[in-house]
Amino acid sequence: LGETVIVDNRPGQGGSMALAALTAAPPDGHTMVLAPLASLVVNPHLYASVGYDSLKDFAPVALIGDLPMLLVVNPSLPIHNVAELVAYAKANPDRLSHPSSGNGTLSHLGMELFKHQAGITILHVPYRGSPPAMNDLIAGRVGVAMDTVTVTEPFIRAGKMRLIASAYGKRVPAFPDTPTLAEQGFPGIDLAAWLGIVVPAATPKERVEKLGAAFNRIVETPEISEKFAQFGTIPHPLGPAAFAAYLAREDVRWSEVVKTSHATVD
């Protein structure tokens, strides 16, 4: 772009604090937010108020990439695939629990979606972030979990967790021999903590198109693809129109997941 870019980290409420701040920014295309799935299509249905409407207050600029989710178990369990997990959960309805990085997070809602489709009951145990959740999975205090490739890969390779499925729509490059949930009898489950760029809704279309084209070019460069691979992220470049359609579909999907999960937050 030939412009200076300043990064201003705004943590809080799974990214929603940053998006709420964006609604007050000038709509000139010089203030944008790199927003995760949670803040755009989960939190608006989870919290009483987040201070914005994702489909009305923002102009989608570009989808950037996917952080695929993986389904893992403690290796002490006699579970090596999804069929064995379902059978074990049905035979031992009070013995399995699953952690998450917090109520309403993708690691929580993704498991709720899977449990609903599988017709099984597994106790949910929310944690404050992924690290303590993964530590307790390794220690055997909880038995099964769903989290990103970034979080789980080191433990899988060290033998501290057993990978039984990709919860993404396809097999992930880091573990190409591991079949998806869809391949193991659960079609329609496609879970990734995707990231996208948005700007205020009144931003001129020309500026939105220029930004979208720039981000798509960046995502497709070998340098960024290589960097993404280091973090288990899969490039998923979409321009403004395609991202807008994708965002609308995801909003409908996650509204239903939140509703059926009965997830609550303080």
C-alpha cells in the first residue's frame, strides 16, 4: 500500500472489544481489525450485547486464513479413532470430560457440535485459555479435546496426545494421514478458527476493494504461506464480495450452534 501500518492490540471478550472500538473509527479505510471467527459470528449470539452488528456495522475486506481444529485424546485411553470414541462415551457416560479454552470458544462449541451429531454425553470443563486445558489433558484429568493445530501439534508429535481426527473440512497438511470427522461418519463438521479483515461499514467501496486485493496478494506470497505453515494456519484468501457471503453463512451457522449448545457466559 505504501502506507505506514500501526498495530494496536485490543484484547478482551474474544476480540469483541476491538470490533466495538472499530464502530467509532472514521470510515476512511485507514482503521481496520483483524478479527477472529469468535468476535464476528459467535460472540454476537453468545453475549447479551457486544456493541456492534457484524453484518451491518462492518464492510468485509478479506478472509485471511484458517486455523483448523483437531480432535485429540489422552493416549492412556483405548481410543484410536472416532468410532471408538463414540463407543467409549456411550459405554462410559460418566467417565469422559473435555476441556475448552473457555465457555463459548471454538474449542467448546466445536465439541458441542460433534457431541450433538454423535448423540453422546461428555462433561465440558472450561479453562482460562488453552495451555491449562492442554496440561490437564496430558495429565489425564480430562480425556478428549478439540483445539487448533497450533496448540496441539507439539504434544501430538511428542506422544503426549493421540490425534484421532481432523475436525476441519479436509485433512490438514501437518497430519495428512489422519482422516477428517466427515471421513469417519460425521459429514458437515468443518471447524477452523478463521481470521478476516473488516473496516467500518461506510468505508468507500474503492478503498475496500484496494485493501482486499492487497491482502489477497500478501496471503498468496510464498513468504506468508511458509509463515502460516509454521503456525498450522492454512491460507484462505477471499476478497470483499466473497468474504461478505462467507460471513453471512457463518453467522447463520454459528447462531444455530450457540443456540443448540446452550452455552452461557458471565
